[in-house]
Amino acid sequence: MPNWFDRLVAGRVRAPAETKTAGSQTLFALSPLGEGASPRKGFVALANEGFARNPVVHRCVRLVAQSAARVPFEVRDGARVLTEHPMLDLIARPNRRQTGSALLEAVYCYLQTAGNAFIDAAIADGEVKGLYGLRPDRMAVIAGRDGWPIGYGYTVGGTTTRLMLDTAPIPRVLHLSLFHPLDDHYGMSPLQAAQESLETHNAATRWNRALLENAARPSGALVYSAGENLTEEQFRRLKDELEAGFAGAMNAGRPMVLDGGLDWKSMGLSPKDMDFLEAKNAAAREIALAFGVPPMLLGIPGDNTYANYAEASRALWRQTVIPLVQSVAAALGQWLAPAFGGAALVPDFDVIEALAAERALEWDRIGKAGFLTDAEKRELVGFGE
């Protein structure tokens, strides 16, 4: 009975003259080489590849944004700290479509993914009637002769609307941005800093999926050394039979018998040789590092420096969430202050459960300070007289 290879090359004819040869062997590569490092990508590409398709990025952004949006605001008017104020009413109900927490969560998400966030104020009769979040990829700075922004162009559907900053009682647009050392107008997001790690993590995920879908096709080449070259028809038949008999998850683990002058030459590393899982986890830890999220909170194994989950949660608040909320509150309050009598907007971290233990220790320490008056103690813990 003729073997598999005899059937494959039955009716063999001499190869055409234009067939390229390398000595007496012909190589058939079964897996392409990867591409090199990609150039720096914009917000839309990073949002699609990161927030929309990468679970580590998605969880980091949502964890930071949702935690920050939970922090309530208070108004400091002189020496008084108020929990009821027209500015707080506006932030609590900024527009008909969103709640205050939803608007703030969007702002925090845009800062994490784009490095920029924009809020548009609806002004009527000299009063601020509403606040609306704008997508940063649709915004463009309109610079004046001195280089400072005098407005923004908002482009959607091919139409650009100019949002100028010469409105009263406040500029129409608030532009929040994270520091960028090489840009005068736009900020730099943690997602941009984590681009290389993001691409490594995504590539590892795609490689793992491809390995599962086509488990029996290792990285390498078939070498035909029978003295003659295969014709184009024989090459296609060989490739089709390999794909039909050995590709796919259902064919994983099927043995491959090579005869008739065929030999397998490995051209890649096995998952074990690549240290596949550790490389993927290292990329995930670098992504978490860029966003300021302890890997323990994301379930990423390796080099967890925190004794327990509660300590890691406190580190997230101290190092990431609190600075972010304070900067947004300061910018938002400074922007709205002229419309509300100069009142200042301050975050209230006393209601955050993760910080309750530290807050209790601080209150106890201040309360036992007998050299302080009651008024001084109240001022130290954030209350007025």
C-alpha cells in the first residue's frame, strides 16, 4: 500500500524551470515571523486595544475611576465647611442624562486612558445651568498668538464647533490634563506609558489563543531532501493535508509521521522555553504599575509586597486615588468658583471605608493632644470652628 507521501506526490513531474531552489532542499515555512515594535499610538487605538480588549487595563481604569467617583465633595466657604450648596447641587445633577458620579467617573476614565478630560458648561443668563463631558479625541486646542488656549474645536460628524473661553461668568470649557513633559497643551495618560507592556500582554494572549486553535502546528519548517523539488500543485496538496489533518483544537496532540524525504526542523521555542506565563504576568504587572494599582488587587501573581488585601487597598487610595481626586477637585472648584461666590470645592475622604482605620488613628492622636484647643483640633481634622 502506498504511504501518505507516495499518494501526495503521485504523478510527479519535473519542477518548472522558474522554481527557486536552495541546494537540494526546499523549505516550507509554516509560521510567519512577528513584526517589530509598533510606533506610538493615539488615543483611539490605545482605547480599542487597551480598555476595550485588555482585561488588565480595563480593570485598572475602572478600579481607579469607580473608587475616585465614590468620594463626595464639600464646599469650603471661608471658615465654614458646607454639605449643601448650589455648587454641590450642580455637580450632583450636572445634566439630564448623567448623575454626578457618572460624569466624574467618565472624567477619571478619560484621564487614565487619554490623559485629558473636558467638561463643557451650559451657561444661560449669566449662570451655569449644566455640565457635560466631552470626548477628548474630538477636542482640539485653539491657540492664541501667545500660544495659550483661547478655545477648543469640537469635531463630530465632520462638523467642527468652536467652544471659546471668553464666556462669563466662567470659561465655557474646563480642560483637565495629566502632566506631559513634551506637550504644551495635552496630557499624557498611564495607558500611553504602558503601551509596550500592553502590546506584549495582548500578543501573549493572541499567541495563546492561536496555540489553542491550532495546537498541532508548531513553529518550524518541513524540509524536503529527496533530491528533487516539489511542484506548486504538490506543495498545495501537502499544505492542505497538513491543515486538514493536524490544524485545529480537535486535532491537538495527533502524531505526525514524516516520510518520503520529509524532515521537521524546529524554528521556534516551546511555551516552556519562552517562560510564557511569567512573561505575560510581568507585562500585566507593568501595566498595573503604570496605573498605580497594586497587582494583588488584580489577582496577578508574583512579587506582592503587601501583607494583605486591606493594606494593598489602602496603598491604592494613598498613592493613586487621593492625589487624583484632589487634583480634579481643585481644578473643578477653581473653574466654578467665580459663578458661586468664590467657594472652594474640597473632597471628603472621611466616608471611605478603606481609610477608616487610618482616620480613626489620626482623630485619636489629635484628640489626646492636650496642648491644643478644641478649635485647633477641629481645624486639624478638617472642620471649621
